Amino acid sequence: MAGKSTRTSRQTARSLSPSGVAEGDRSRLRVKDAEATREDILEIATEEFADKGLSGARIDKIAERTRTSKRMIYYYFGSKDALYRSVLEREYTRIRRAEQAIHLQRLAPEKALAEVVRQSFDSHIERPNFVRLVMNENIHRAEHLKHVRGLKHLNEELIDSLGDILHRGVKKNVFRRGIDALDLHTNITALCFYPVSNRYTFREGFARDMWSRSEVRKRREQVVEVILRWCAA
């Protein structure tokens, strides 16, 4: 028994680091640290690219604002362009997932569509950096967006979901026939995009802050009403 106990102790000692942490645990901690570092880089890079665009953003500035270095940023992402594409992928995925988070099948068609519009509106208001990134990417004629993984699938899921709502609404005679799901998405996005993209010019030109709490609430329900009336049978 003593020999077996000694062998077990030696095996345990070999599996532990000098600090007494098991190698498996150390490996998991390294993975978590790497994920946290990567997320920190993406968070700051999103702000930098949204504010300054691809050409104006600087990797050394991103490194300065994170818990890392330029060398580490290049280690994780390879290049400035690749980091920018990772930011686009993260932001597009976030906003699409938010739009798809509602259990639409449980709702009547009109209520389902109203919730989609509200969620889209909220997502744009809550993610102004996403709107700026989209505006910047249009300057680049979507040159980098075409390399974003999974975007086509996310967009197809969204359009399919809208198509299903329209189909159920037509069957219940609450929506008119002939509405294209992509047209519906275009109209929703345009109405939700404007209060973010034109916030400052609108305030300067008309002396009204579209981001005041009362204006946001009012505009949100106006967009819902516009879309529902456009779809109504």
C-alpha cells in the first residue's frame, strides 16, 4: 500500500505546476486569458474603426488602449485588415443574433412583425458603432464585408424569418399579398438606421435631438406603425 501511495503522489506532483495548479487547469486558464485578450482587442478596435475608419485607425493606438501590444494584436489577427474584418464579423453577427432572439412562431403575425421592428430599432440605437462601421464599409464599396464569414447565412436566416411572418399574415388576411421579404427588411433597416446615421446633422438642421428619451420612444413606435400599415391587408 505504501508503494502505491508513493507512486500516486509522484504522479500528482508531475501533473502539477510549481504553483500547485494542475496542467489541465493551467491550459484552460490560458485559453480563457487568450479569449479575454482577444475580446478586449475587438472591443477597442470597434471603437477605433468606427470613429476613424480603416485608414485612420492605428494599431498602436488600439494596443495603447488595451492590455496588450502591437505584436500581440498581429499574433491574434495577422494584419490590420484582418482585424477590421473580425470587427465587422463580430458586429454583424451581434445585430443579426439580436434580431433573431425573439420567439416569433409563438406570436401572431402582426405582433411578430412589430417585435422584429422594435428589436431592430433598439439594436441600431444601442449599437451606434455598427452604424458607423456600415457607413465606412460603404465608402470601401463593401470590399472587406465580402470576406466576413457566415454573413450570407445570417442574412438568409433573417429574410426567411420575415418571409414566414409575411406568409402567416397573408393566410390570416392581416397582410397584403406580394410583399417581398427583402423589401420589407430594406424598409425596416432604413427607418431604424436614419436616427443613428443622421443624429448630429438632424439636430443641427432642425434643433431636435432624435436621441432624447422621449424622441427615441416616439420614433420607435412611429417606425412600427409605418411598417405595419405598409404591410396591412
